[in-house]
Amino acid sequence: MYHEAMLKHELPPWHPESKDRLIRILDTLKKSELWDRLVHIRPGQARLDDVARVHSWEHIEKIRTSGQGSLDPDTYTSVDSMEAARYAAGSVIKAVETCALGEVTRLFCLVRPPGHHAEADAAMGFCLFNNVAIGARFAQKSGYGRVFIVDFDAHHGNGTQHIFEEDDTVFYFSTHQYPYYPDSGKDLERGRGKGTGYTYNVQILRGSGNKDYLAVYQDILPDVVRRFSPDLILVSAGYDIHVKDPHADIRVSSEGIRDLVRGILTSSSCPMIFVLEGGYDLESLSESVGITIEEMFSLP
């Protein structure tokens, strides 16, 4: 799932969340045997009504009118950022529609800007709209009752957690470096109200590697998924957990990425949609996406 309009989200030259991330991933996939095996789908832009199922209209209007500038010290916009952000969210929506038709049950959304830090009423952490959250709400509109979100980005998805923390129909499961930006995702945060028990945070200490992640994704996650019994799984796929990534202190190898993805894929037989979040070392990022797609093909 990809559209070139997402390259039009232009950031300052020093910013790590550059269009080169998607370009490098595409180049790497095109050079591999995977490219010709993939079903390539072009999404449309998310309808504003679908974005508004997650975000306030005030926030949507702020992104629409922001132009060239900054929303916080990390989060920038350009004149085409609204279009790019709508295509990013639209990619997850199109993926859900494709799953609902039964045509494909495993999809990878190659998107930017990323989304999991975006709150209902604020952009932050490179994120403008919360792509996975918008996809989850659209999925429920489309007949998927229970949605499970897995987030393995090195940074906690504060926006996704907060959007669903009072909801017992969307389960949020996250592993993330802690303490670290954005200083949320403590293991005692389990949801609120009727959503209590439907948030599961695993704090990962800096320097942790394959063994720690294997324990979570092959020993803990499958049981949590089984008990929730989801109709659809959405994955916030953040590859800044790779040992080569400069924006976190997690030390997962490429084979560790493979084991993690395998743990997710084997946790349930329901449809799964992976959505790109972080990952800023171009070599390890593109390799990790390739590994993810390989596992999607290799597992029944």
C-alpha cells in the first residue's frame, strides 16, 4: 500500500523523518524477488469524516492551514503535508477495505508521516494524524468489532493509547524503551473506565535486545491476543528498535526483527495490517521492512 504523494511532506534537511525513508525501502524491495510477488495497491486520501472519527475538527483544520512551519520542536509541516497525511491515513483505510473484501489478509502500508504520537487534538513526535487509530475506527465502521493494535516502535504510542484507553473494543499492546520520549507507557497504565485492562505496556530498558523481545512476542503476546480474540490486528511497525538505528538505545538485530514479526503473525489467524511508524537508519529500515514482508509470505 503506497502512494507517491506521501513524498511531498517536505521537512527541514536535517530532519530524520525524510522522504528518503520511503524511497530507500522501495528501492530495496524492487531489487529483491519480493517485488514481483507483491500485490501493489494505490490508496486514496482519507475522507475528512473518517479522520474526524479520531481527531477534533480543530486539529484537522490546523493541519490543513499550517503551511510551511513547525507545530512543535520535532513536528513540521509543508504546503503539501495535509495531502500526504490524508494519503497515509487513507492507506490504512484502503487496507481495511481490502481485508473486508477477503482479497488479501496481510498488508503492509508504506506511509509517512507516521502516526502513533498524534493525539486526538494535537500533532507531536513527527506525527500529524494517527494513521492506525483512524484505521481502527474505520474497521469498526466496516464491521470489524474487536481490533487489536500491536506497537513495537522504540517510542511509546501515546496518541494511540490515549485515543482508546476508555474503549474495551480496541486493545492497545506496546513495547517501548522506557524511560524515553514521550515519557508515557508505564506498565501500570492499563486503560480507564470500561477500557481498564485493554491497554498493555511492556517497558523495555535501554540496551535490551533479541532475548527480551523474544520473551514478549513469543511468550506474552500470543496469550493476550487469544484472550481478546480480535477480528483484525493493526501493527504500528517502528523499526527504530534495530541496533543500527540512531534514535533509540534498543539493540534488536535483523534476525530479532524476524522473530518479533513471526511472533505477531502466528498469534492469530485474523487479518493483519502492518503500518510503518519509525525507523531512521535507511539500511536497517529497508532491510527490516523486507524481512517483515518475507515473513508475511512464508507463514501460512
